Amino acid sequence: MADNRCVVYKGPLQTAVEDIGYPKLEVPEDVASTMGMRTQKAPHGVILKIVSTNICGSDQHMVRGRTTAPVGQTLGHEITGEVVEAGEDVQFIKEGDICSVPFNIACGRCRNCKERQTGICLNVNPARAGSAYGYVDMGGWTGGQADYVMVPFADFNLLPFPDRDQALEKILDLTMLSDIFPTGYHGCYKAGVTTGSTVYVAGAGPVGLAAAHSAQLLGASVVIVGDMIPERLEQARSFGCETVDLTQGSPGDMIEQILGTPEVDSAVDAVGFEARGHGADAEEQPATVLNDIMSITRAGGELGIPGLYVTGDPGAPDPDAEEGTLKVRLGLGWAKSHSFHTGQCPVMMYNRGLMMSILHDKAQIAKAVNATVLPLDQAPDGYQQFDSGVAKKFVLDPHGMIS
């Protein structure tokens, strides 16, 4: 049986690549017993040979020690792979198919899945609605920054690519379908971005850059990206965005210099709970971005919040923030009749359409996020570089299949 290397969390700012054993067609024992499944066996699942798997900012929160993830937590929820084994109950996915894996694990059977809310499936996580591969408090599913991974409910979850050669040619774009491209798009879609919109995107990390590119696809007239890292702001400008440097102060005045007004039609929070205040020496203020986007979005506007907020943060700056209680100016949002949209992106709502945009050269997401390939063994170095703020989206290539 083949070995199975996987990236594992070893403590704050430490990761390692370890052999965790070849996957079985089984769901986690706790999921099977607690959720009332008849058996732990997963004849509805497949084993994937990983073609590409990406390092995500959400992973980085765990690696920084900013969640309750235990040492030994496997990592990786952005997965694209080739089917090498299919359970006997898999009807339509075939061995040899190359597929994108939504980071949401969804049963396809519960009320939420049937209503296309696959980010909050009710049957795959005893702790709460919603699940993901290789993530704390998400049901104990093994991570996909690995050689191989098991995907349950494969007929429902997997998005097979129509042509193998075309998929491998465009794999650096297609690998973004598992999370950040749909997540960025979801943030903009829920924020009401449309033809002619002016849009502010907080954060120029990979999700923020994906949101900025998505806003362009949706027809925005001006996309403004705010960040504190010059390299990331330069990356945003490389595909036509305006930028504001938050080391120079709050975004309103700088937005006014660009638009002639200090307000935008729509705003997207692509930062999340590790937000900082404004200015060169700003300290962490978890509610900064939420308050910013209310301040700079017009009355009646909508706010997309795909940035991660958690219910347990051991490194929070105050006791309230440790449990996710933040000093949000809700009265301001109420007074401006804002609509707030939060939570995990339901990837399957968007991934096929975005796949078609990639295959027909309408979307250039790999270029927008500066996709950078590393072998799996160099994942710890990728995490260190990512933590330093480089303007790169690291794509791991376990089997040398990315040309």
C-alpha cells in the first residue's frame, strides 16, 4: 500500500510532513456514531490521488496557534485530485476522473444540502453545522495537504473536469475552485456587486485578491483593495485594482481621493478576526474591518463577510475576543440599513460556473493571486513565507503533476 504524506500542525508556527497512512473508505468514528449513521464504512466515497492542494489563510490561523487546533491536526481543505478508488455505491464518478473538491463536506441528504446551503450540512460534524477537511472543530475529517485523501458522498461533492488534458493545462486556475475563488466570489455576490458597482475589499491576501478579481467579473466599475503590506497592494494593482495603504490611516479619506466620495456601493471583509487597526504601528483590533466596512459603505449597501471569525481564539487581545465577542458598531450598520452576509461559502453554488469561466478564458484567477508551486515536502517553508505576508498563493504539488 502506498505511503501517504500529510502536512501536520506541530504547535504554534510549526508544521511537518508526516506519513499518516493510506486512507480508508470510512467516515470518522465520532461522525458515524454521533450523527446516527448505520456504519462507519463509506461505500459512497472515493480515494483521490492529490493533483494539487493549496495553503489557505484559514490554515494559517491554526498554524499561528490562534485556534483550539490540537497538535497533530492534519491540514488542508483546498483539494484537487484524481480518483484512484471508488466505493461500490459511487455511481457517476469514475476512476481516472480529475475533480475539484469543495472544502465544505456535505452529505447531500439533509435539509440544508437540499436547499444548496452545503456550507452548513447537518450530518457531517457533531460539533456544529458545517464541516471541512483538515480543520479544527470540523468533524475530524483528514486533511488534504497530502498524497491521498478520502472524499465522502462523492457523487454529490465532487466536480469532475470535462477534459483531463485541458484540466492539467489549466490546473493552477482550477485548483482555486475548491475554496478561495468561490469564497471571494461569494463575498462579492452577497455584497450585491453588479455592473457599475464601486467596491471596497478589505485585505489583499489570496481571498481578498480572489474577491477583487470576482468583483471585476461581476462588472464592478472600480475595485479598491485595502491592506498594509506593499507587496500585496502591488499584486492587487497588477490586475487593475485601486489600492489604499492602511498604514497611512483609515480608508475613508483615501477612498474619497479615488472616487470623489468616501463611500462605496459594496464592501467585502477578506481579513477576519486577526484584523489590525490603522496606522504604521497598529495593534490587533479584531472588529476593525467590520467597523470599517460599515463606515465606508453607503446607506442601503450590502456587506459580504467571507473573512473567518471564530468562537475560540487563545491568542485574542482581550477575554471577550477569546470567545468571538467583538466590539462591533452594530448601531451604525442598523442606522445605514446595511445587510450583513457571513459564514462559510457554499462552494457548490458557484464552482461549476467559475470552472466554465476558467476553461473558456474569462477568469485568470491564478494570475490574480500569484499562484506559486511547491513540492509537498516544502510545505513548512510555504507556511513560513505565507506568514511573512508575501503576495503569493502557495500550491502544493505532491506527485509532480503540475507542469
